[in-house]
Amino acid sequence: MTVDMTRYSRQILFPPIGKDGQARLQSSRIAIVGMGALGTALANHMVRAGVGYIRIIDRDFVEESNLQRQMLYDEMDAQNQLPKAIAAKEKLERINSSVTIEAHVTDLTWRNAEKLLSSVDLILDGTDNFSVRYLINDVSIKHQIPWIYGGAVSARGMTFTIRPGITPCLRCLFPDPPAPGSSETCDTAGVIGPVVQIVASFQATEALKLLIGATEALDPRMRHFELWDNHYIAMKVKAKSDCPVCKQQKYEFLEPAHPEEQAISLCGRQTIQISPADSLQMNLNQLAEKLEPVADIEKTPFLLRATIDPYRLVIFPDGRVLVQGTDDISIAKSLVAKYVGM
């Protein structure tokens, strides 16, 4: 496809980018993990900047409560219960049809992380939990791919650019995941839209620097913002001499964690995700017929919802099930075993 460079004229006029930098952007490949608030803002920036290939990965679907801060989505996406990756791809392709956008409606796990993340030039963090970030970090260090960490909750945000062999990695900064329930989330502490945009703008700017090779302009510090009380901190950080990842090359999060299905609590919102040990190919039409006598059924091309008061099961073709209405993993597993047969 012939690209009309007029759309990038103002970006090309910016001396650090210029024509050569724009050409580098158009030949670059990136992955964005998570298409929530940060992910949609990042994707918007990258597509408009003309990054040539963007792989987007998200396991969730659009809900009305997302619309306050997840700026690619609209009320119709929520009403149609579209997977975020699909809704984002449709919007982004209308923004810039010359960019190749590959959407994956899936959970990033040790089974697929290397396949999805090892063939790009840069990984951007739009996710909301540390388990996935540790997966990204392992792939980054193992395959020597830079990535940019970002997080936002309440009116606070944080970002850090990680370059394998040059900067500390995530495990240097956070050796262990936060204990379950110990961290604030958007669903427990809330979040305002402006902090999302600020964090994503810092991430996106660092991404542009990396992709055009302007490494001398990168910020080596971890940055933390608190917008409501007007605080900004840029902290120098050091690598840990005994870091299991960047010093010892142990990639624990890329190893099988359990021989059975995995159950995790999602973002403090009374939802448990049950993932099978191996990816499945579920017949959602057949399952819908099975559940119709005992549940209220809603089906889209991408998922099946079965409401069995006071719970709702959201079932995906790859065998993942979101059990909404409980934080109790044992209850969630019991419901899935009873109604889905996993």
C-alpha cells in the first residue's frame, strides 16, 4: 500500500524524527499487552504515529464501566459485548488503514507469551496485573526485546523503560508479586482518565525514541506521578546483583506453573478467570443448547454468556471462563465444573 506521507507531515517536521525516523517507525513491529485504559491510549498514539505493525492482546470484553477512561470504545461496543481486541482493531483500522493490526483475544500465559511477544521490536505494557508483567519481563530479557512498563490507579501513575542488558529489569525493582488483595486496583480505588493519558503519553514518547534509535534521549529513571496533589518524582534505580532474571537468566514465569487449570482473580471486581491446562476449541453453539434449560443465554461470535443467578459465566472458544459474581476460587471452579464440564 502506498502511504500518503502528508498525514505525518507535522511529525516529520519535528527534527528528532524527520523523514528517516518516520521511515523507521513504518518498518517497526510492536506488541501491546492489554487493551484497557493504558493499552487503548498507547495503541491510539502508535497507530497515528504510523508504526507499521501492531499486535494487540487482550482477554476481556467491553463493559459500560470501561467507557470513562478506555478511549477507543463507545456505547455500541459495550452493548454488543465485543472483545476489546476486536473493538480496538476495528477502530484503529479506521484511524490508519496503512498500519497492520493483528488482534488476539486471549490470555497471555506461559504457554503463548514467547510466541506472541518474541517477534517484535518493542513491547508496551497496558495490562493491570504483575503476573502478566513478569511474563513480559521474562520474554524481554530472554529475547533481548525492550519493553515499557506502565501503571495507573486512582490519580497515580508510574512508568519505566526496560532495556535488556542496559537497565534494571522489572524483577530488580519488584522481586516478588504483591500479595493478593494488597494492591489497589481501578475497581477498589477508582481511577481518573487524565492520569491514564499522562502515563500512556510518557510510554508512547519513550516508544518513539526506541523505535527510531534515539536512545540517547531515553529517560533512565522510574517516573511516578500523583496528579490530584501535584506530585512528580523521577527516581534513579539500580539493577540487583542477584536478580533471577537479568543476572541469572532464570525465566520462572515462562515455565509451567501447574499441571491443571489455573484460576486467578481479576482486578478486584468479583471475577475469577479459570484457564484450562491446554487451549481448547469449544463449540459454543453446542454449549449454549446444553445450558439453555438452566441459564439465561447471550451469545456473540466471540463468547457465550450464561447467567445463573447470582453468577454469570463468560465462556470463550479457547476454554477460558470468567466467573462473575464471586471472589471465591472454589465456588468458581465448582460452577465451571458443573456447567461447562472442565
